[in-house]
Amino acid sequence: MANKEFILNLGKLMISVAWVDGKLQNEELNALKELLFLLPDISGEDWMQLEMYMASPIGEEERRQLLERVLVGVRSSADKNFVIDTLQKLVAADGVIDQEESATLTSIRQDLEEQSTGLLAHLSGSIRKALKNRGSHYRGQSAREDHLEDFIKNTIYFQLVLEMKSRNLTWQLPESQIRKICLAAGLMAYIAWVDNEVCSREQESMARGLRECWGLSEEEARVVTEISRTRIMKGLDLVRLTTGFCEYTTLDERKAFLRCLFSIANAANKTSYGEIEEIRNISKALGLPHQEFIDAKLTIPREDRGGL
């Protein structure tokens, strides 16, 4: 996998090419955001960095500098394959890769092999065509949800929407309920990850909590658990998780949720001091009285929490 700096530089170069004629229509901007979502392992903070490049036109000199960064960053065949794979997903956004697009991808691979500045022209053709094709999908729509806020504030929900779309799944739950469940899953994963590992027993406990506390089916709970496990390994913002969870839940739901967190903490190797303290922090962030934290902690046998 290419490193984060290289991935971001490629994203910035893609944005600079989109600005090549000095303007971006609203539907093209929406299309550009969706294409950039194809980049892997982009955090909310990374996305805000990319958004800076979408905010205003990028001149020719800066575009050349970004091109140079990408060319210098190509150090291995894996890096070259990453660029090609990313662009294949981009040009296939309309479902097909025609002969012209296939030929352009071949030229781009050659540009990468030779570290040729001709890469800029070939990228420009591919990206502008992709934006035109994708942008036509948005044209004429008076309202469309902007996924940026979801990407930054509720990453698990964002990932879940993409997963459901790719599998042609529809869940018979209100959107607000799905958002709440995703925030809950993020907090569950946060506790499971205290020791920098989410073991199978913790995953089982998370899935069980999603089924019993939030009414998900076995398959739904498995999908949400896997997404939250993957996301916590890349980092999730506790402040955003707790703030969002407060917005979507009642006081009684938050009280019951503490017990669920302790159950996950105790799923493997008993409940550690670190896990207890993280749940204490979450309890405070959720605005719960200290006694609620104590009551939830006491649901775990004393010997399983080292007498704490």
C-alpha cells in the first residue's frame, strides 16, 4: 500500500487537474468529491486538507509542483500499480472502461515508468471525462446530501452507506437510527481497541450488543462490527463520537449503553484499569452522573476488574 503522503499528493494532483480550465461547476465538485472518496485510508483531517485545494482555482505552476511530487513519490512497482488501480476505479465510475480510456491508462503507466511530465495531459483527459460523466448524474437535482460531514463526523455511517450500496442492501430502519447505531459501534470499537487489538471475543460482544441493544439482525451487526473494527484501527475521534451519540440518544439509552461498554471491556482477559478509565471518560462526555458509571461498572464481577 502506498504511504499516506503519496496518497494525499495524488489526490491533490487530481484536484488540480479538475481546475485546469479555472472553474468547477457545482455538479463537477460533487463528482470530484465522490471520486476522491475512492482514495484509501483518508481521515477526516486529511479530507479537510484536500478540501482546501477544492476551495479555489489552482494555477499551472502549482499543478506542475504537485505533478513533480507524485512522480518523485513513485518509488516502486506497488506505487505505480496504486496509481493505475485508483485511476481505473475513477474512469470506471460510469460502469465501463472504453477503448480510449484503456489506451489512456496504458499511456499513464508508461508516463509513470519514464517519470514523464506527459502524465499531466493524460490525467487531465481521464479526470475531466470522469467528472463530466459523473457530473451529469447530479445535474438537475435540486438537493443532494453532501457526504463531507458524514465522512468527518460519522465515518462509520459513511462507510456503511458505501457498503450497503455496493451490496445492493436496504435496511428497514430510519436514517437517524442507523446513524445512532454507527456512533454506538464506534464507541464500542474504541473500548475494544484500548489494548491496540480487537480480538474475536470482543467482536462477538460488539455484535451481540448491536443485536440486543439496537435491534440489528445477525448480518447487519456483523457488517457494522467489521466496519467499526477497521475504522478504529485507523483512528476515530472520541469527541466527535460522543458529541454525535449525545445528539441521537436519550438519557436512558446512554445509561444502558455504559453497561454494554463494560460487557465489551470484559469480553477478553477481564476488564483492565485502562478500559475502566476510558469508559469513565466516555460517561463524562455523555453527561451522565458519576453514580451511573459506578452502577454500570458493578455489573462486572469484582474479580474481573481486579477489585477496582
